[in-house]
Amino acid sequence: MRTKITSILLIATLVAIVPQFDANAESMPDTPDANVEFNLTGAGATFPFPLIDLWRVEYKNVYDNVNLNYQSIGSGGGIKQHIEGTVNFAASDKPMSEAERDLATGTLHIPEAIGGVVVVYNIPEVPNKGLKLTAEAIDGIFLGEITKWNDPVITAENPGLNLPDKEIVTAHRSDGSGTTFIFTDYLSVTSPTWDEQIGKGKSVPWPNGLAAAGNEGVAGIVKTTEYSIGYVELAYAFQTGMSFAFIENADKTAFIEPTLDSISAASSGVADNLPASEDSWVPVSLVNAPGPDSYPLASFTYLLVYDDLKPVTNNKEQAKAVIHLIHWMITDGQEFAPSLLYVPLADKVVELGKQGLSKVTYDGEQLWDYEASAEAADLGIPKWIRDNAKWWSEGLITDEDYINGLQYLIQQGILKV
């Protein structure tokens, strides 16, 4: 008899009663327990730091019992701490190498945003955003082959500028940096000499120039040193009001300003060919992408998380909080990206991230069944209603309590029959 009643009540709840919620509502991992304070830790790339720091604030506005401490120490430092298991998650603009993946088996790459690197300069005679640079010019400057601002390779593309007969001072990162990886990836793609002699990486043997840690360090050199040039993350350049160059596109048809639209153009079409989160992302690159409007120094930035969080979290509830935070970052959190000049992820890239998060476990126990929750969300059934139906069917609440609960929801207009 109870089986028959169970069937009737479940059908009544899940089919006949139509929730007054968006039928396409986002399915999410379990919300962090409101009765517990969670302290989550992350470390790594400076490239996405402005966005991660904004996420920290906005997430806490919604979930005030969750505190995120993210240390902006560079992609190299983040990968190191991830390998050592001293943080809940890490961030890197450089995909982990095969050797690094061997040291951190079970690592998932979750794209968090798309950003740009800009070439910043300090030339008193040249206005903000006035300088145009070809790949030949950038390669020559950082190789030490072009040493003065009035070199013909530079002046040829800037006939209206008063480029002085002054020595060029280059600035680069001293720490292991994803921003450096993006910039040297570009140099390696555009210059066979650079590729053969120096190559790309978080740290490289720079032929010349001054070095400092972090975006702020390179920016500090450029700001205080006349006739200098360096590279920093786009949002950082805008926030600090630095002068930056327009860079010639891969098609060699135009000089492209770094904007949301031009960075988005560089990433268009890549979503169909991206690997799964658990696979290698080493081949993925957006630098010097084809297209008339594509900005040449664009890149994904990634969150790195283990597929079993037990070794890097205190307990299962903290592991769930980590998954919820990352899920929020790649879904609801994307709305904050444009305000800091990051390009929000395409739907297909978000889907890849969700599929990656669904593989995360705690001591082998799956933390979020994305496929099941997505299926239920498509039916328009909120999770709390499904949970009540499940608890009733398992005998955890009485028939009377369950029916009274449904009646209350109907009376309050939350559910409609």
C-alpha cells in the first residue's frame, strides 16, 4: 500500500505540481552549510588576480560564511603549491606541463576567464595608446637587436610620432609567471630566433633588461624609468593608467587595440577543439590567432583542482565548498569579468568546466552529480523539493509532514497545481 501511495505522491509532486521557478534554472553543487564557517585557500597567477579578488568579495556578499584567501604569487608559485598540496586550488595562465602533471596526478584544468597581455611603455614624447608595434619590432626589442626608439623598424609604422634617439630599457618578470608564458609564447610563435635560442615558459633566460616580481613590479619599472617597455596584464594596465601599444594582427592587415572585443575575437572558434579537463592542455594557445580583429596576446587562465580533494581539504564539507565556489566562478561569477576587461567564457567552455567539476570526489565519493542535477533542473524541479520527496520516500519524514509541507507551499503560492 505504501508503495502505491509513494508513487502517487511523488508523481503529484514532480509532475502535476509546476514550480514557479525558471525551468532552465542553473543546476549547482550543494550550497555551503550556512552553519559552518569555511576558510578556503588558493594561490598562483597574477594575471587573473583582479578578477579573483572581485569574485572573493562578490561571493562573500552571497555566502558570508565562506572566506577566500588567494595569494597572487605567479603561476609558477601556484603550480608549486598545487603540487605540494598546500592550497585547496591554484591558478595558472600556463597549462601544466607533462612533467608537472606527473607530479600532480589527477589535476583538472578548469578555464576561468580569457584575458590579454599588453605591451606597456614610458616614452615622454609619445601619448597614451599612440605607439604601434609589429611582431618584428617587439621581437627585436626583447632580443636586444633593436636598441633605440627611433629604429627604422619602429618609425616605419609610426610616421606621426616623435620617436626619440634614446636607448630602450626592457622590463620583464623575475618570478615564474603565466604572464611571461603568454608573452614568450607569442615571441616564440613570431620569431624563429627567439624560439630557437630562448623559447617559452614561466621563466626564461632573458637576453637583457630589468626584472621585478609580479605585474606590479614590471609596471613599477616602466612607470619610473623613461624610455622603458614591458608587459603586464590588461586589467592591471587599465587600472593603473599605463600607456600601451597597438599590436599588428597575425594577418598583418591592422594594428589591434586590446579590448574585450578584440580579445574575444582571438578566442572565437576554439571551444569546439578544447580537451577535457582531465587531459593535457599544453597544446592550447590563443596567441597570434588569425582574423582581422584578433588581438595577438590573448590567453585562457585556468583554475587547477585535484579530482580527489581529500588530501588538500580538512573534510568533505570543505571540499563541497571548494566545488561550489569554483562552479560559481565559472557561471554566475562571469558577469563580473567584463568590468575588469576579461572576456567571459563561452557556454561550451563553461560546460567543459562543469563536466570537470563533476569528476571531483572526496575519498572516492562524488561531490556533485552534474548529469543528474542537470536532468532534474531541465524538468524545472528545484533541488529542495526533490530532496523533500526523496526524504519522504526513504521514510525520513512522515506522510503527514510531507503532505502538510506540500499544502503550505501551495497555499503560499510557491507551487501551483
